Amino acid sequence: MSSEKSSCPPTVVSSTSSKGPDLKNAKESKVVEDIKKAIENKDFLLAASITQKYLEDTNNIPLNIAVTGESGVGKSTFVNAFRGIDNRDERAAPTGEVETTMKPEAYPHPTYPNVTLWDLPGIGTTRFPADQYMKHVEFEKFDFFILVSAIRFNENDAKLAKEIKKMGKKLFFVRSKIDHNLRDAQRSQREYDEEKILQKIREYCIQGLEKQGVESPQVFLVSSFDLHLYEFPALQDTMERELPSHKRDVLILALPNVCKSTINKKKEVFRSQIKYYALLSATVAAVPIPGMSIMVDVGILVKVLQGYLFGFGLDKMSLEKCSSATNTPLDELRAMLNCICSGKDVTKELVLLMLKSTTVALIGLAAEEGSRWIPFIGIPIAAALSFTTIYTFLSSILNKLSVDAENIVTKALGIK
Ligand SMILES: Nc1nc2c(ncn2[C@@H]2O[C@H](COP(=O)(O)OP(=O)(O)O)[C@@H](O)[C@H]2O)c(=O)[nH]1
Ligand SMILES: [Mg+2]
């Protein structure tokens, strides 16, 4: 079980200052205009299909993360941990082996297959010079690189780092196996001071890289066995800030739930999509096919709620994994759950039950953003009720699930 501490940084509101034009907002504005036009023309099916396509496209944007470094430094373990997979899992990248693979191996995220972690052969394993190595691993396809070292970054690492930068790619340095260093120090130092040791390791890595000509390296101290400790949360924030806006949400959803700020960011990503799901329901409601609306809604809602559970780690399997990984009895985790669908398989029956029990209480409590959207996008009166109902329903469930997710993280990881 992990220690009581967490280096969870405060929630940072994503800035749009990063690289290039704001593709997400540009695309969103265009889609909203197209939907408005379709609704003006009373072509609700077209409005629905534009909305559906937008949601599908947004949720399928590819993100490719390359993990490289010399053999044995913990690359494969990091790839597994990032995907929330134990080294012993059958989907895991093999670990603790002499590196023989010469080509990058793809490991898709178990919940978001559009996100792929790539386990690269060490540059020393391939014996290529840095420029050939980059060609060999087909560097163009990666959104960014993570360069791992378990002691210090050596000459090979520095050469590769410079080549990665030269090719215009983002790079973050991870100093792995920090738990190992701290355990060693605890056993051998009379006055053990964790902060001082971490500072020393960080400075040693940064100075080493600078001496080899790498400018302003960002080094993050990580234990892949305890991602919530040390600087993985800070690495998450940095990766997110450095990505272009249209990829940022994709990364956020795929991040392991290692601190409350991750949960909050996921909640915001989910929240930003609610109006489109409500719109889907409204456009269907505007089409005069009796009885059609509620069935379509329920099908959509099942999928959306399942997505929330997977994203927050509140599905049955994630809870079981969390229980065994943190030695927290499953019953104790389940006792933290308040939302009716947390830890369950979401079925149409369950959603209908939830709709019955929650919307009655919420009717009239039109969520602000939701109600602002109705006249803005020109939703007809007949469909507005459907829009408001779904909007309010999803917002309310999302709030409850995010509280459950925070409680689970707090309990299982001992985060304050
Ligand atoms: N204590 C500790 N051991 C680690 C960590 N990361 C990897 N290891 C161990 O280091 C060994 C090599 O890891 P692996 O991921 O196979 O390294 P790779 O060759 O770079 O892919 C394995 O025995 C791992 O269990 C870590 O963060 N902490
Ligand atoms: Mg490996």
C-alpha cells in the first residue's frame, strides 16, 4: 500500500496558449454553425448526423506516445502503468527481459483504443546513430516522446534528445524507479530526508543533460509502481499543456486516475460533450416518429454512462483491479459509492430506472448552459424538453460519478 502522500498538483485550467491554431474551437464553431443551419431548415436528421459525427470524430482523435530509453530502465513498466495495466496482465508489455525487439511495439489503451503507447527499442539496442534511429522508429507519427532513465541520462540519451528536438517533437524526461532510490536511502542514511533526496536526483539528472548540451530539460521523478506519488501528476499536467487543444481532451480521458485533479479534468471533458448528447436527443425528438425519442435516448445514455464509468475507473473490473492493486477490500471501496450506476453494468433497464428517479426531481432545474443553448441553436419547443431532460440528467449523474471517483481515489491511494 502506498504512503499517505501525494504530489497531486492543483487543478490547472487548460490554457489554449499552446502550439498552433486552436483546432478544437475552430472545428466546434463550424459544427455548431452547421447544426444551426440544419435546424433552421427543419432538417433534424441532418442536425443529428452532424452532431453524431462530431462526437465520434472528437472521441477518435489518435494520440501516439513514444516511450524510449536504454534497456532495463523501466520503459515497458511505464507503458503498462500509464495504461492502468499491471505488469502481470496478459495485455501488458513484457517486462524484466533482455531487450531484443528492434521495432516499436504498439500498446493500445484498454479503454481508448485511439490512444497508443509505443514501447520503443533502446537506441543502444538498435545501435543506430540518433538520426537513423528516428527514421527507424518512424518518429513522425508520435505526438510526443518520453525518454526514460533509471540512473542518469547518458550520452545516447542526450544525442537522442537533441535529435527529437531537432525534428520538432516534444520530449519529457522521466527518471524512473524513484521508489527504489528512496528505499535504499532509508536503509542507509541516518538522517533520511525524502525531499532532499528527490531534489538531489532531479538536479543530478538536469545538470547531466545540460552538460551534454540539452537545453532546459524537464525531468520528472516517477515510480511506475506508485504513479500517484512523486512527479507523475506534474508530468500529466505538462503533457496536457504542451499538446494542441484538439488532442488535449483525448489525453485527459486516457490518463490514469492518480489524483483528484485528473478526475476533475475528466469531468470537464465529459461535461463539454453533454450538450451534444442532449442535442442528439432533441433532434430525434423533433422528428415526428412517435415513441422513437425515448428508445434512442436510452441507447445513447447507456453508452455515455458506460463511458463515464470507464473513464473514472468506476466500472466493475476497474474497482476490482483497484482493490487488489492497493490492498483495499472491495467492500470498502463499494461503500464509498453513492451513484446508482457506480460499479454496475449499465443496462437500458437501469438507465430507465435512473431517468424515472432523477428527472422528476430535476425538472424545472434547467442547467444554465443547457437552457442558454436552446434559443441559441434554435431548438424547436417540442424538442426543448428532451434537450433539457437529457442535459440535466447527464449533468447530475456526471456530478455524482465524479464525487464517487474522487472518493475511490482518496480511499485507495490514501490521498488527502
Ligand atoms: N522499483 C521499481 N522497479 C521498476 C520500476 N520500473 C521498472 N522496474 C523494474 O525494472 C525492471 C526493468 O523494467 P522494464 O520495464 O522491463 O524495462 P525496459 O527494458 O526499459 O522495458 C523490471 O524488473 C521492472 O519490474 C519502478 O518504477 N520501480
Ligand atoms: Mg521493455
